[in-house]
Amino acid sequence: MAKAKQTIEIKRRIPRQARAGETVSLILEATAQILEAGGLPAFTTNAVAERAGVSIGTLYQYFADKNAILLALARQQMTIGLASIGRRCRARAIPRSRAACAPWCRRWSTPSAAATARARR
């Protein structure tokens, strides 16, 4: 009998207060540091918790397992990269280049900029 495919649970608890958001940021930053220094072999939840300065229980309040931490870090880095691309597109002075990257700029810009772009249409 085939097993049902499990969905990856990214976060168990969603941080609602600034302090909780800082804890999640510390966990993701610690993960990045461990991966840069030692790669996947050095990446354990205990090592992340120790580097972040939080208990292992706190780490598991926010992330179900190592894969959830890696997925959250990948999404964070992708969001940062796409925002950078959007800023570069908007900064270009040549109208043709701006037109070429307009779909990216509209999609990854801030909501207020997206609303402005829709209003111009």
C-alpha cells in the first residue's frame, strides 16, 4: 500500500510578536552560518539551537525538523534575491530595459508600488 505524501510543515508556530520574529531570525542566521562553515554534515538541530542561543525546545516550537529550517532559509534567501532583482530593474534608466523587466518589477515590488503600477494602467 502506498504511503500518502506528507506535506512539509515549515513552521509550527507563527511568530506574532517582535521578540518571536527575532528568535526565528536568529535560528535562520545560525543555520546559514553552520552551513557556510561546515556544510550539511555539520547541520544538526542541536548545533543550530546552540549557535542561535536558544533551547532545542524553542527551535522545535517554530520548526518541525531540519528540512523545515532549510526550506524556510531557502525561501528567505529567494525573497531577498528577488527583491534585489526588482530594485535593480526599477533603477535602470533605459526605458527598453525597464520594459523588459517590468513583469519582474511589478511582481516583486512592494504592495504600494504594485498598486501604483495598477493605477497607471
